Amino acid sequence: MKAFISLAASLAFLLSLPNTGWSDEAAVRQTLEKYIAAFNSKDLKAVASTWAANGVHIDRESGARTEGRDAIMADIKSAFEQQPALRLAGRIDQIRLLKSDVATVEGETSVGAPGEAPSVSVFSALLVLDNGRWTIHSIEESAAPNPVQAGEALRGLEWLVGRWVDETEASRVDTTVRWSSNGAFLIRSFAVRNDDNVTQQGTQIIGWDPRSREIRSWSFNSDGSFGDGVWSKNGDDWLIRSSQTLADGRAATGTYVLTRVDENAMQLKLIGHEIEGEPQPASPTVKVVRATEPAKNETPSTSSK
């Protein structure tokens, strides 16, 4: 039964992600919002309305397969009766619109009652547009693997380690990414240069949060601004939902889309950028390449550490 509860947690998290403005995704979100509200209020009739009549649930770990809305709802009703105090949390790794009437959602969830260790699962869900209404057609779930140590959760970002540069006619940004001494964090340092003058510097620490079970980052800049971000995988991209306090005290939010082009290049784009709730102009995509020489004003021996 953890699958149905896990789905609710994941979809609840999905609703907190920045809205891309895609009309099809917005319609999916509305269906999921309805599901979450019904699930949390234990409204079985409303929960049932979000499932297709031939909906299927598959537990990949046990091989158990529950077919049909009636059988699924019987299990959900049993879960409500046995564990009324459940609390939900989740993370979305991927949202994909396969066609205008088919959408998939993948992610990880944790569920547990107060005083109990949470159960963690990974899931995939298929939603289909039937007669103008999105319904859940299938859910598959399995136990989530637990990282042996914090650094293991960051292996998907290990390709960032090294020295990077992006350069325009106006400025150059030198970036270094390295593992912390204990291998639990990735540390990113950068310097912005105009001609030979450093105009801004900053440090970002990327780590695994075992409490929320997600990759997070904390940034500190030389102008006094600081912020944090939550990282999630979306297909070939990494999405970094960022919140920042600017040097003048204003609040800024946005989502960075990080794409690995190949071993020696990546692209970075900021979308949904707002300052104090006011939308900001779209930023161009920045291409960053792996540097083949030490950063300016830095010796080879220092750069190799």
C-alpha cells in the first residue's frame, strides 16, 4: 500500500515546482492537485475519480499487481483505516509529456507516521487524457536504494569536478569544482573577471540532505548575497530550484537548467527568474567549457589540489 501513499507525496511535491507555462502540464497539475486534496482529506470518492477504471498498480519489489479501480480503492481504503496519521514527503526526478494526451511522472517518496522511520520508494506514474480529463492509468513502485554515504548520492554530479570557464567579450568566469576532504560534498568556487580585475567571487557547497532525501546546495557571494537550491534530475538535465537573498535584501527565485553536453562542455540557463515576485527578462543560455589551463593568477600546483 505504500505505493499509493508514495504517489500522493510525490505529486504533492510536483505541485510545488515552478510552473513552466505549458498548458498540457498545467492540466496534469490540476488533476494531481485534485488527487492530493482528496487523498489527504480521505475522500475516497474523489480519489477514485482520478483513477482510470482499468488502472493498474505494480509493486516491482514483490511482483504484486493490483488491477482495476475497485481493487485499488479497496487497498487505499484499508491503508486509511490502518494508518490515519501518515505524513508524506517526496521528490520529482522527471516529468515528461510523451504526447498531448500522455504524461509520465517519476520520482522518490517517503512516508511514515510520527515516531516511525519513513518508508522510501521510487515510483513511475502514467497519466492519460480520457474524454478531456486526465486520469491515472498506472503506477509502478519499488524500494529506493539508500546511499552508503553522502558522497555516493552525488556521483551523478561527479563529472562537474575540474576547472571550467565561460568567456564573453565583457567578462570571464573561472570555476573550480572539487570534492571536500571527506568526499561528502562538492565545493564549487568561482571568480568573475573584467579584464584582469576580479569583480565578484563566490562559493557553493553541494551535498546530500538525508532528512529530506534530496541534493541541496548553499551559495555565498562576495557581494553579501547568499542562497540555497534543491537539485533534481529531469531527463538529461539537472534542475536547480534556487532561492536567494540579494545584497540589497531583496528576494530572488528561479530555476537553473544544467545540461551536460559532453565530457568537456555544459550549458546553463536560468528560467522563471523573479525578484520580489516580479518576473525578470529571460537569460540566454551560457555554454561553459572545461579549462585546459590554470585560472588567471593561480599556479599549476594550487589548481591541482
